Amino acid sequence: MGATCQIIQKTVSGCGLWGYRQGMEVNGYKIGPGAKLENADLGGADLRGANLWFANLVGANLTDANLENANLEKANLKDANLGGANLKNANLGGADLVNANLTSANLQGANLYGANLVGAKLTSADLEKADLEKANLSGANLVRANLEGAELYGADLYGADLYGANLEGVHLYGANLKGANLWYANLMYAHLRGLDLGGANLKDANLEKANLKDANLGGANLKNANLGGADLVNANLTGANLRRASLGENANLKNADLRRADLEKANLYGANLEGANLEGANLTDANLEGANLEGANLSGAKLTFTIMPDGTIHD
């Protein structure tokens, strides 16, 4: 059945408050604020601009549904299937999306402020420029998701799987990424200042020109990671795995704590290590040519075949 409201050329016709579509009926279901739609079959439905504020959509089938510009604020979408759905610019602020399936969903520019996405499946989802401030994404599957330019201030990503995800230029101040999997993730230009990334898997990650000032990377796996030009001033890298990592391109490690870090075959060409603590670090076969080691602590460091700042090879 056709909806009783239409939005034409951004003007509202037959619509309720805020310009959302009201009085709709789709597949025999009444669509509106507080609607009872538990386990409803709305696959492929046209719900553009629909007002589903506080609606109960637990377990609903919304695969490939068009929810662009829809209002789903505080809606209950627990266990709902939104695979392939279009949620571009939708309002999902405070929504319950626990264990929801959002695989390949379009969430560009969506508002997910404070949303609960614990255990949600967001594989290959497009979250470009989405607002995920204070959202709970702990344990969520974000494998190969696109989060470029997204806002993640204070978001909880504890134990989230971000393998191959695109996080270029994201703002993660105050976010929790402890135990997160960021293998092959793109974090170029990302804002990670002061974050707790202790024990995180950042193997093969791209952190070029990322801001990691004051960050905790203790025990993190950064093998083969690209940290060229990254700001690691005062960062904690104790016991971190930096084998074959690239820390050249003027990476700034001033006063960084690299005690017991594994830097075997790492590239530190031209890096700033002024005042850095490299006590007990493994620098076997590492390249320190042109690096600034003024005031650095190298006591107990392993320097076998290390290329020193002056280009000589330490025996």
C-alpha cells in the first residue's frame, strides 16, 4: 500500500513533526513512532524519511530496505537484519543494535551517537563521516568497514575486529581500543592521541602521519606497520613488536619509551629519537641512519649489524 506522506524536492507533504513521513503502511505493517514491528518482514521496503522513533524492531528483517533519512532514534533493533540496507543520513542516536546484522549497509553520514552496537556485524559497511561518538562497539565485527572521516570520540571499541578497516582521518580521542584487532587497518592521519592501545594488533597497519602522542602501545603488535611521519612523542612502546616496521619519514619518537621493544630490521631512517628510552631494545639489523639519538638511552640495547646514525654498521 502507498504511504500517505511524500517528501518532494525537500518539501514536506502530509508529514508530521520534523518532516519525517507519518501514517505509513508497508507490507501490512503500520509505520510510525513507537511502532510494534518485532520480527516484521520489511525486506526491500521503501522507508525513506520514515519516523520510527522508539519503534520495536527486534529481530526484524530489513535487508536491502531503504531507510535513507529515516528517524530511528532510540529504536530497538536488537538482532535485526539490516544487511545491505540504505541508512544514509539516518538518525540512529541511542538506538539498540546489539547483535544486529549491518553487513554491507550504507551508513554514510548516519547519526549513531550513543548507539549500542555490541556484537553487531558491520562487515564491509560504509560508515564514512558517520557520527559514532560515545557509541558502544565492543566486540563488533568491522572487518573491511569504511570509517573514513567518522567521529569516534569516546567510542568503546574494546575487542572489536577492525581487520582491513579504513579509518583514515578518524577522530578517536577518548576511545577504547584495548584488545582491538587492527591488522591491515588504514589509520593514516588518524587522531589517536593519548589512546590506550596496549596489546592491540596493528600488524601491517598504516599509521602514516597518525597522531599517537602520549598513546599507550605497550605490548602492541606493530610488525611491518607503517609509522612514517607519525607523531609518537612521549608514547609508551615498551615491549612492542616493531619488527620490520617503518619509522622513517621523520617519525617523531622524542622521549618515547621503547624499553625492551623489538625493532629488528626496523627502518628508523631520519627518525627523531631524542631522549627516547631504548634500554634493552632489540635493534638487530635496524636502520638508524640519519636518526637523532641525542640524549637517548641505549643501555643494554642489542645493536648487532645495526646501521648507526653516521652510516656505519655496528658489529
